[in-house]
Amino acid sequence: MKSDNQKYHFAVFGDIHGRVALMYTLAFLWENESGIKLSGILQVGDMGAFPNPLKVFKNRQT
């Protein structure tokens, strides 16, 4: 069996609730501060829930 000595580094985020740009920004900043290149990002939990804006405005009584 071939041995793989390459190291992999992952950023792990949970429950970002639609803040995708912030997740990528924080991962980028971490790479710059640490000098370590990330192999990937693992996002666990809630990615985001976005209501249909047309339905929200339709149901709103003003």
C-alpha cells in the first residue's frame, strides 16, 4: 500500500445561517494569518433558510 505523507487542512464551520460570504472571508483570513493553505471547507448544520420574498410581501397587511 502506498503511503501518502501529504497533510490536509480543513476549516470547519457550523450553522452559518446564510452567511456564506463571511465563512469564506474568515477562511481566507485564517489562511493569510497562519500561512497554511486550506484543502477545503466543511460546513455542518444549517446553511441557510431563505423565505420566498414574494410570499412574505403578499401575506403582509399594510
